[in-house]
Amino acid sequence: MSNIQDKVVIITGASSGIGEATAKELAARGVKLVLAARREDRLKNLQEEIEKDGGQVLYKETDVASHDQMEELAAFALKEFGKIDVIVNNAGVMPLSPLHEKKIAEWDSMIDVNIRGVLYGIAAVLPSMRERREGHIINVSSIAGHLVFPAAAVYSGTKYAVRAITEGLRIEEASHNIRTTIISPGTIKTELLEGITGEELKAAIVEDSKIGISPANIARAIAFAIEQPEDVAINEMIVRPTVQEL
Ligand SMILES: NC(=O)c1ccc[n+]([C@@H]2O[C@H](COP(=O)([O-])OP(=O)(O)OC[C@H]3O[C@@H](n4cnc5c(N)ncnc54)[C@H](OP(=O)(O)O)[C@@H]3O)[C@@H](O)[C@H]2O)c1
């Protein structure tokens, strides 16, 4: 018996890349989806595509950096589907730059989306999961949550933070029967590099990223974590292109 069909799953950052691929993978496995991101037109198109294939999907325009909007997202999922089995805190931004360039607004956006967004996602779903003594919180970190690269000091800082927060959550919530998973992708072909504002740096990173693999591979890893029996928690996974050295 599959432990994934009919689960209610919230995915943040579902309008592109890993979030969009995860939505398609989980919909095909019979999950009831609640998709979130800021670009509503993209969510609407994805909803239409998934519904055409017989999937069940709702969406809500949401900025993960807003605590109020994240609480509203969880309330929407509870109202429409009656429970939240899983949240995939996937939304993220990566405007890389060396520290001396002092791109303070870009640092702030990474802290707001990559750290605050994950914390607000946890806060929004934890009360109902604790009440049911059941639930699964999946946070997307990165290989940059294990290693630091030039121009990635702040981005890596946010992704190390995601791992620390998720491990803290695991320890605190184990006795409440809540599962946690950290997913750390290597190089994946998505729109993430678009956020880099330094043209030379962007060109170099685009070149390095040619080895990137499809986001569908991360979607399958997420589905694998969800489909395990309830007493099994896949706590951490690194998924790289085979040819990626770092
Ligand atoms: N691609 C890689 O190589 C790679 C490697 C390791 C880890 N990751 C991580 O994977 C996650 C997904 O990234 P991706 O590669 O799929 O990039 P992507 O295609 O750029 O997707 C990022 C998603 O995050 C959403 N987002 C950004 N800011 C948001 C906000 N304030 N509120 C709500 N949603 C927001 C975007 O939607 P809207 O703009 O519509 O809001 C978009 O759907 C990120 O956490 C990233 O750090 C990616």
C-alpha cells in the first residue's frame, strides 16, 4: 500500500524549477497539492496542466517572507483539504556576490526567503501536525549547505542555517512523531541563476552549471522521502550530478 496517495502536500516555490517538478511528480502519485509562490500566472498554468492529467491541485499566491501569508497558506490548506501531511519548504533565491561588493539588499532577500521563509513554513504547519501526532516537514537546503564557495558566503550561510534549523526541528519533534527531511541538491537546471546581478560572475556560474541535471531528479528524491512507512524518516539526502566534483 502506497504511503503517498491522498496525502495533502504544500509546496512553496512551486512556480518553477524544483518546486514545479515536485508538483508534477507528486500529482502523478495521487497527492492533493497546495502550491505557493508569488507568480500567480505560473501557478495557474501549472494547476491547469496537472488537472488535465487528472491531478488534484489548488494554489495560493504567497510570499514566504511574510509570516502572515504563510499562516494564511496553511489555513487555506486546512480549510480546503482538512489536514496538512507534508510541507516542502522549497522557495529560495541565490543572488551570489562577493561580500566586499556590499549588496546588502540581496543579502537581506536571501535571509528573508531562504531562512525566514523556512521558519514561517515550519511555524504555519507545526500546530496542526502536533495535534494529529503526524506530519512531515521537508526543507530544501543545498550542497552549499555543506560547502562554501567564493561569492556564496551569504547563500551558504542561509543553507547551513536550513540544515541546523531542520536538525533542531527533528530533535524537538521526534517524540511528537513528526518526520523531517533535508534535501541538498547539487547543480540542477532551473531559473535560480537568474538572480545573480553581477554579469561576469553570472556568466562564469552559468558555464559551471552546464553539468546540471533536471529538477525531476530532486522531485523523485522528495517523493521517496514521503512514501516511506510512517515509522521511517529519511532525514537527509544529497543529490548531485554524477560528474559534479564539489
Ligand atoms: N538549482 C540548483 O542548482 C539548486 C541547488 C541547490 C539548492 N537549490 C534550492 O532549490 C530551491 C528551489 O530553487 P530552484 O533551483 O528550483 O530555482 P527557481 O527555478 O528559481 O525556483 C525558485 C522558486 O522560489 C520561489 N520564490 C522565490 N522567492 C519567493 C518568495 N519570496 N515567496 C515565495 N516564493 C518565492 C520562486 O517563485 P516566485 O518567483 O514566483 O515567487 C520559484 O518558484 C531553492 O531553495 C534553491 O536554493 C537549487
